[in-house]
Amino acid sequence: MTSNTPVPELVIGLVSVSDRASGGVYEDKGLPALQEWLSAALTTPFRVETRLIPDERAQIEATLIELVDVARCHLVLTTGGTGPARRDVTPEATLAIGTKEMPGFGEQMRQISLQFVPTAILSRQTAVIRESAGAADPHAALVMNLPGQPKAIKETLEGLKDADGKQLVGGIFAAVPYCVDLIGGPYMETNPAVCKAFRPKSALRPNASHTASN
């Protein structure tokens, strides 16, 4: 049974973590790359909240908490700060604010990047679920760390395809819409030419872009 209840607005937080970009030393490329990819991949309308911050763990934690608990994002994507350098603390900040760890996302990102460079094993990307404490108005979001380079961002989100467009290695975003379903977020639909979302047949909703199911 369907109703005319509007689908809740999908809100996505984008965080670029970089001392130099946030300090104006060079132009940030992470946020534009994320917005460009999401605009091509998602057919569900969405609104973004963007943040450009330095590699300071306390600030990263505060930003992620604010995006989930205050801005009410359903998905938060970070870029940068995931290597082995002393200032790379994005994974630590992400794990600190999470209530559930989702290590499979980071594992798959490294598998994709290893198709190109052996130094992919130095990447420490991870993902978590953050569940807000307010029982009266519960809210949760998926928070994922992505690489810092635009090309690597696209590859890890989208996966690898051959010259004919056949999927060779699955991208991590294929699992994101169903994960957001499971934590109570809006139903997300994608452009299959960019990234085909996977859901069990029992979780599919016909005409989800226009109606909500009871």
C-alpha cells in the first residue's frame, strides 16, 4: 500500500580533511569531486552539507558529530587524512564517533586501489555507523572515509569496468543505499550506468522516487 507522504529529504555530508587546502595553500579538489560523482550517480534528490577542515582530530570528530546529530545527514563522506603520516588522523576520529564499525567498506576500497598501486595497503580508510543518542527522535548515519585524490574517489565509489562497461570489481557505493535503508534513512536510488545499487528483492520499492511505502 502506498501513500502520498513525501519521501524524506536525503542529506549528505561531505568533509575534506587537509591542512593545506583548509589553509588556502592550494585549492581543495576533494569536495568538487565528491559532488560531481554524487550528482551523476544518484537519481534521488539530495542536499549536501560541505566542510573543509584541517587535519586536527578534535575538529574532525566535532565536524562528524555536528553533521550527523545537528545537520541530520544520512550519509557522510570524508576525503583525505587516511594515510600513515603523523598528521593523518581521519580514521581515528571516525572510529571515535562511531557506534558500529563497518570495516568491509575499507577492505573493498583497498582491494580496488590495489589494482593500480601496491601502496594501497598503506591506506587506512574505514566506515562506521553513528547513532544519535536521542531516543525521542532517533537518527543514524553511515560515515565513510574515502581517498584524497579525485581519480581514486571515483574508482572506489564506482568500481572498475572493462571497455564494454562490464563490472570487473564492485565499487563500495553499490552497498550504500541498502545500508542507509537498514539504519532508517531515505530510500536512495542510483543511475545504473554509473553505479547500480544492490538490494535484496524483498527490499526493493517500486516507484520509490515518488511515493513512500507504509
